[in-house]
Amino acid sequence: MLIIGIAGGTGCGKTTVVNQILNELPEGEVGVISQDSYYNDTSHLSYDERININFDHPRSIDFELLENHLKELKKGIPIHQPVYSFVKHNRTGDTILTHPRKVMIVEGILILTHPELRDMFDIKIFVHADTDERLIRRLKRDISERGRDLDEVLSRYQNTLKPMHIQFIEPMKEYADIIIPNNKHNIVAVDIVRTIINNKLKP
Ligand SMILES: Nc1ncnc2c1ncn2[C@@H]1O[C@H](COP(=O)(O)OP(=O)(O)O)[C@@H](O)[C@H]1O
Ligand SMILES: Nc1ccn([C@@H]2O[C@H](COP(=O)(O)O)[C@@H](O)[C@H]2O)c(=O)n1
């Protein structure tokens, strides 16, 4: 199994890049795990307590479960990936049956911060987009898709997102094998990653 880790700050385009990579690859050959599915289970907290969680700090992630799931997949065992709700700020209770594939992509803002997880990646990719570009994208996406308003996004940006990005996410570039500039859609970089995957998929 080839495991590719794709990191980068919020709004840099990780999900978009993953979808672009998957387009034109044979369906079902590449599996995806999203770090967002592994936000800690916070069912014991009230909604008001949950909105105050710092979701950009590594301790907000259940890395133990993520690492164990990846190990299971490597052994050929399917996993039940939790489903996360950005509206409820919690896991929904549903899971997605995720089968092991020849190539697994793991994507998320903090996946390179955890040394044991990082060591499991054969290829580490960091997607870069400028800070202002990421904030604009995040504003548009969180308002249209994640049930947020302008004040929520901006206060989260100032209070946690920006400082956590500087402290934990940006320094992870050092570990990257490939850095994809993604201020604009980067077809060439996506093609290169797809070629690497295609080579692995060849019989
Ligand atoms: N290169 C790009 N140019 C313009 N918009 C982009 C680009 N990449 C992603 N986006 C848009 O920015 C938003 C955030 O992208 P997304 O892939 O969800 O980022 P991430 O997963 O890194 O948080 C989405 O609305 C997406 O359509
Ligand atoms: N309940 C939550 C959980 C996370 N976030 C934010 O999501 C960002 C990571 O996801 P991306 O798809 O943008 O990479 C992260 O910056 C968290 O602040 C949230 O807003 N609410």
C-alpha cells in the first residue's frame, strides 16, 4: 500500500486537490481518509462548550484512532471512518465503511504534526496558498457549506486559526517531499501526483 499524506492550512485546497487527483483515476482504486473525520468525540460536551474548542490545535484530533485505522488498512482490514458534522461540531454517530486500497490518501491540516502518523506516509505533500487567499476561500466555504457567518469565521480566524497555523501547520512544510503552490489551480502538480499513483496501480 502506498500512503500519501496531504497537509496544508485551511482553505489551501487539500480537498479540491484530492478530488482532482481522483478524477481520471480508475474508480475505487484509491481510498481517502480525512483528518476531519477524526476530530475528538465531544458528545459529553454541550453545544456551547463545543463551539469554544480550538479545532486548529493538534490535541483536538483523535490521532490514536486515525493511526490505528491506518494500521488496520495496511493489514488489509476495512475500517469504519467516523462522519463529522461541522454544524454540530461533533461526530454524527454514522460511519463510512472504508476498504483498504493500493493507494490511500490521508488529508488534513495537522496530519504532519504527529510524528508516528507522519512516519507512515510514503509521500508527504504540502499544499500552499497565501494567507489572504485561504481566508477568502474559508469565508465563502464556511458560510455556504458549514453553517457559519462572517463574525464566526473572522473571530475563529483571529483567535485560533491564525496563531495555530503559524505554530503548528506552516512549520510542517519542512517535512514535505512535494509542495504544491495552489493560489491558482495547479494542473501540472496534480498530474505529477496522479502519475506517481498510476505507476503504483500498474499490475
Ligand atoms: N486553486 C484554487 N483556486 C480557487 N479556489 C479554490 C482553489 N482550490 C480550492 N478552492 C476553493 O476554496 C475552498 C476551500 O477549498 P478546499 O479544497 O475545501 O480546502 P481545504 O480542504 O484545504 O480546506 C473551496 O470552496 C474550493 O472550491
Ligand atoms: N467543528 C469544527 C471543526 C473544524 N473546524 C475548522 O476546520 C478546519 C479544518 O478543515 P479544512 O477542511 O478547512 O482543512 C480547521 O481550520 C478548523 O478551524 C471548524 O471550523 N469547526
